[in-house]
Amino acid sequence: MTCREAASVLAISVGTLARYEAGTRQPPVSVLRRMALVYRQPAALLLATHRHPLPRLPPRPWTERDLPDVIRAARVQAGLDKVTLGRRLRRSGQAVRSWETGRTRPPLETRRRLERVLHLPHGSLA
């Protein structure tokens, strides 16, 4: 498979793919998972080469202060970027970024949708 074909399948530009493969730019987890399928490699192998450790969910029970870290860790573990998560929640990627930085807090109904989309226990973000 050529670089052009791989980039097309991954839905990224050839230049972006070249930067990912050269290690000068770190791909998001969602792209790493697609790369694992395209290159027929275990996803764990590609995830292990990711320079930055994947965020882990804080230990439960979660407090109000943990909400930004919980949202970010669960989003990354689900392989979603901020924009995709926002679309699934009928919100913007900017709103997701505000939640993850702690600037704002999602409303209760959105937290319930977050639980469903990110496969978190019911009531864990309430």
C-alpha cells in the first residue's frame, strides 16, 4: 500500500501521515486505532509507541474536582477527539474543551449523555 492510499484510508493528508510515521507529530488515539487496522498491527503496539501516556481515569469515587480529568480520560480511552464527542452530545468541540479544562461544567442532561457515550456507570457524573 502506498502512502497516498494509506492516507486516503485513514482520512488524513499524506503530509500528516508522513509526520506521524516519522515521529515528529503524535497521532490521536482514534487515528492510531485506524492505523492498526490498515497496517494489520495490534492496536496495543501502536498505542505503546505513543510518546505521551494515555490519561487514566481517577480512582473512584469521583469528586466534583475530578470531572474534567474523568471526561478527558474517558474520551481518549474511547478513541474520540473533542469535536467527535461534541457532535455525539449535540455540543461543540469547544464546549468539550471547556469541560476538560474545568472552565465550565456540562449540564446534568449532558452529563447523562456523556455517561452513555463514554460507557461510564450510570450516575457516575451526576
